Amino acid sequence: MPLKLFKRRTLAGKDVWHYRGTIDGDRLRGTTRTTNRKTAEKFVAKIERIHSEGLYDGSKRALTFPQAVALYLKAGKPDKYLGKIEDHWKNTRVSKMKPGAIRQSAIDIYPDAGWATRNRQVITPTQAVINHCADLELCPPLRIKRFKHERKIKQPVTIEWLDIFCAHARPLPAALATFMFATGCRISEARRLDWPDIDFQQRTILIVKTKAKRQRLPHMPGRLLVALANLPRDDKPFGCWSESSLRRMWDEDVAKTAEAAPGFVRLTFHSCRHGMATKLLRDGVDPVTAAGLAGMSVQVMLSTYAHAMQKPQLTEQLFDTQLTRDESPTEQKQQVTEK
């Protein structure tokens, strides 16, 4: 397929011509750096000619980042965040993409974002693309130092929070919250859920294409069964909506709930996954079983998703011995007075 031209407005308000397309299986995209259509067409024609004459000869030095992305996506990898990264690097050869430059690209692409966002949306996917090609022996592997940042403690959803939210939310956000809390699924896994994956008779849900690349078959509690059964039978339970649309609905219903229930705090989709892991452990389920039910490793559960109880008064239990229990409050008070 020949390269196609399209306009993209710059910060200065100019409509600059960009190109994208696939030539001989290689994905190409970039900017012509001109607002003139004829000049842009000549620029693209030159790229097509150079490429057809063997710009990419299979050597490690010739592999460009768009070609690396094409191979990455061909292997079924996610394309999330890659659009802006490709726009930044254009047809840069992978051999010229050094760790320091990639760190700087994260700042350039997201100048107003936090360090965690730059790690997640630039450094991690860029490294994943390059190291995938390294596995194919097309380039050397790359290690990139992440930006240091203060790790925020994510508050988990509790059953009390879920009850209040579901009482005020619309059926779809309420069912979504119940689903993620009951299964430990991410929002991406929820959006991929299809009706044939749900077995109402056996009360199981097939979760496919997880982050760990493993299918799992969680149980469907009665409350989740009712929530899903009452949803309209569209193409997918949650997948007929974009993530941004679901997030907007979620935020609207959280705000509505907060107005009706003072003290109600705003929590995110992912807080439901944290909530499941935390509640299972606090209910006495052993870490191995809890991790399996939530679809994660024990290490990840304990280091990321399990939250300690915020009750400093629990240290009173250090002195809750048989001896102190046998003493009456009068005897304890007398001991203090004598001292």
C-alpha cells in the first residue's frame, strides 16, 4: 500500500503534511515538514523510491523504529501509547536510539506529565518494542533506567464503598465495578469480555488475553451474576464503549454518589483490583490462593495490591496477653497508681 498524506496542525497553527503507510510489509510514518501539497508528494515519492531500492536490507543498523513497531504489532503485542512515540522518532534507526535519548523523549512527548506517566507511556513501551526485535536478532537489547518517583498508595475499594456506589450508579458502571471487584480484572480485560465468555449456568467467566498471557476461569458470585444478567445484550457487556467513555461515566456516577453520600471518596477502576486482593487476604485466604483467584503472582499481590489496615491502635494487641485479660480494670488502674 503506498504512503498516504494527511494534515496535522502544529502548535503554531500550521497544517503540516504527514505520511503513513506500509511498503513491502514495512510500516512507515512521519512528517514531510512542509505545508505545500506538491512538495509533500515529492518528499513521499522519494521515500518510496529509496525504500524500494533497499533502504531496509535486514541488517541491525538499518532497522527503523516504525519497522520495529510493525514487527511488534504483528506478534500480537498491544499498540497502546505507541502512536505518539512513533510520531516523535519518525524513521529513526533503532541503532541510534540510545537510553538517554529515550528518557529525554519521554519528557518531550509528555512535558506536563509526572515521572510515573513518562515511565509507563514512553519508556516501557519503547523498550518493549526494541527488545522484541532483539529477540528476533534484528538489534541489540536495550536497558533504560526509569525515572524515580514517589510511589502513591492506591486506596482499595471496600465492600462498603461498592455498596454505596452501586446504590447510586447507573447499571453499567455498577456492573463494571462489581465485575472488577469480584474477578480482579483490569479495565482492558473487562472491555474484551464477550457474552459467550460468560456461562450463567456454570457461574464462570472466561478471561482471555490477560496481561500475563494466561487464560483463567474465575467464579461468578451471585451478586455479579445478577448485575451482568440485567445488562442489555449489546455486542459486548462493556466493550461497546471506549475506555474514555467508560471513565467519563464512572466519574459522573462517582460525583453523583459523593453528593448523595458525604464522605464518599473517588476511587478508580484499578482500585477494584486492589480491593479484591486486599479483602481476600484480610478475610484469611492464604496468599497463594488469593493470588490465583485475582490472576496475579504472589509477589505482585503482596508488593502492589495488598494494603495494610490503617489502624495504628492495633499495637494494643501487643499487650493483649492472658495475664492482662485476667486482670480487672481496677487492678490495672491500681498498678498505675502505685507506680
